Amino acid sequence: MSEHLRPAPPSGDAASPPMVRPTPPWRYAIGMFGTSIPINMVKGSMILYYVDILGLDVRAYGVVMTVYAVIDALDNPVLGYLSDRTRTRFGRRRPWLVIAGPLLAASMIGFFSAPTSLDGIGLVIWFAVFAILCEACDSVLNANYGALLPELYPHERKRAKANSLRQGFQLAALVISLAVTPALTTSVLGSERSTVGFTTTAIVYGVIAAAVIIFMVIGIRENPHYATDQRPRLIAGIRSIIANPLFWKVGLVGACYGIAMAMVLSGVQLYVRYSLGLAVSSALYLQGVVIIMSVGGLAIWTRVVARRGALWSWRLAFAILAVSFIGLFLAHGLVTALAAGVLVGAGWSGMLANNDLIVARVLDNDAERNGEHREGLFLSAFGTFGRLNGIVSGLALTSLGVFFGYNSGRDPGDQPGFAFRMYLCVYPFVLTAIGAIAARFITVPEPAADRRRSAREPAV
């Protein structure tokens, strides 16, 4: 067997001679900036754009989100499986990243270019088609980009550093795609009730995102030992994954966090408009405080991981995030909302710093047990839990019409302020509280590379 195809120990043994130069953490991490801008503009502005401005009924929104979540849950394992089986001289993940990056940018531009003449079923179809396209492209990006983290950095300390860097780049992208976007779309490039600002902003963001992703891909170096001549099988792989208890434990608990934050990101602009009684552009300040606090918190959480480990840190961050939504619910003005936002940022940064490390531990454990690297398939299977946010957030938004009379911007009912207080604060609190409690009962083994290094070190 050739050197290029020789299998490496599945855990990424640190004693094996490196086949390629290490990828600088910053070069890998910067990719998160490009992958985050498009999908977070979509998630953060879709309700404002389609429901509140274009008048899409929340019931239609809920149906579409449920359908696309089901489609996305079904195609995710297939996309990850295809990635794991890919064999090219450019690597397994890089070709997919080069293709999916520009496609996501183009889909986002189409998503925010709906003709204002559309109404009824035409508007529903446009929303559904481009929402599904955006989520499919994002799934390809996440499966391949996320699979590189445990491959490029097998030790948890280095992995934590790389992950903190990429989460820092993600937060920088969130400053743009969430905090700055409301001002650009409703004040600078458009108005409170027009759509032209969204289209122009989407074009600018799309060009930036595609360029950053391609720049990242050029600089990363995949480990050829991971791409052996033994290619994972789809059905056998899925059976093995769903038989793994850690898949269900970490996946379901992680979904509590993912769904809660998806609801926060999609509802914050309307929370500011209706619950706080401010202009949508004021969301810049609330989102800015949360993101700035999260950026500063990443450095602290990285040190906590180094001292106490990812599992302990993950549990603590979950609890802080849950408590933070109580303060956000009680806020009745910008100042009190900003104060609550500080605590939200502290909990969120902890989840950003730790959640992917817990998932990476599960990937390491799977590779060690089964003797093959199928990170793409496993991450895509995890992504199925993440896609639940489409169903849950859709149902949550639909409930606003049922219980509080908010059906759209054209029919907001007489309690839109309390409706979005429920959507942004109460529902996320319930989810994260469940996750925080469940996390206390989950144990995930350390990476094998770290266990072997600890075994070689002399006892003190």
C-alpha cells in the first residue's frame, strides 16, 4: 500500500510523523467569517423581511420551515457521506467548500430579492425555494468545515485555541450580519418598510463571504492519512451512529442550545421593534453588546477549558445562558436590555467555546471505536438535530398568532410586544434550562491523543 493511502490510527496519534505542514489556526479559523455572514443574515432577517415587511402569514412560514427542516434532516447524512467518500488530489473537504461557498452567497442574494409584487402562494414558493437552497448550501459548508477541526488539531488544547479563533471570526461576522445589517437595510440602504436595502446588502455580503471561503480553502492542508482507501458505507455508518448513545445525548442537548439561539437571532429585530418600542435599527446596540461581550468572553472561556476541561466548562456555560434570558424578559427599555445582553453574551461565548469541543470528542470516540474517519457523516447526523430549529422556531412563531394575535406585520394583533417577549425570552429559557440540567448527566471521553499524552507523562 502506498504511503499516501496508509491508514493512520483513527484517533490521530500524535506520535505519527506529520505528512503535511500544520495549518495555521488563523487560516482555518478565518473560514468561519465567510461561512457565517450569509446564513446569519438569512436567519437574522428572514422574519422581518418576509413576515413583517412582505406580509407572509406566520402559518405559511411555520409550514415552510417544517418542510425544509424535514428535507434538510434527510439530505444532511447523504451530504456528509459523500464528503467522507470523496478522494481527490485536493483532499476530501476542500472541493466541497469551494463549490458550496459561492452557491450559498448566490442563494442568499436570491432569498433577499423577492419581487415586491409577489403575494399569496407566489411569495410562499419564493420563500420556500430559496430558504431550502440556503440551508442546503450551509449544510455542505458546515459538514466539511466542521470535519476539519478534529483532523487538523487532534489535541484538545490546540483544538480549543483554533475553535476560539474561529468563534471569534464568527462573532466578527455576526457584528456585520446581525448588528450592522438592521441599520444598513432599514436606514442606510433602505427604509423601515422597503426591501431594496436587503438586496443591496445581500450582494455585498455574498461577495465578501465567497472571497473569504476561497482564501481559507487555499491555505488549509488536509491530513492524507484520514483519506484511506477504505471508504465509509452509508447504511452501515448510519446504523453505527444511531447506535452510539453519545450521539443521542450530545445531539439532543446541543439542539436545546442551537434552537434557542436560532430563535434569538431570528426574533431580536422584532423584539426591539415591538417589545422595547424602538426602531429596528436600534437592534444594532443590543446585538453589538452581546457580540462584544462574547468576543471578550472567548479568551476567558479558553483558559477555563485549559484548566477544567471542555465538559465542565460546557455545563457552566449552559447554566449561565439559561439564566440570562430571565433578564432579557424583564427588560423594558434599551438600557435594561443592554444590561441583560451582557449576561447573554457571557453564556453564549461559553457555548461557542465549548459546544464544538464536546462534539469533536464524540467524533474522536467514534473514530477510535470504529477504525475509520467519517467526520462528515457524523457531523451531518448531528446537523439533523440542528435542523430541528426550523420546525421548533416555525411552530413557536405560529404560536404567536394562535395565542397573541400576531400573524404578520400587516396583522400584528394587540399584543405584539408580549408575543416577541415570549418568542425571544421564554421559549429560549425553557430550552436552555432543559439543556443545562441534562448536560449535568452527560460524560464524554477526552480525545485519545490527550489520553495517550497523559499516560506518557510521569506521575507527579
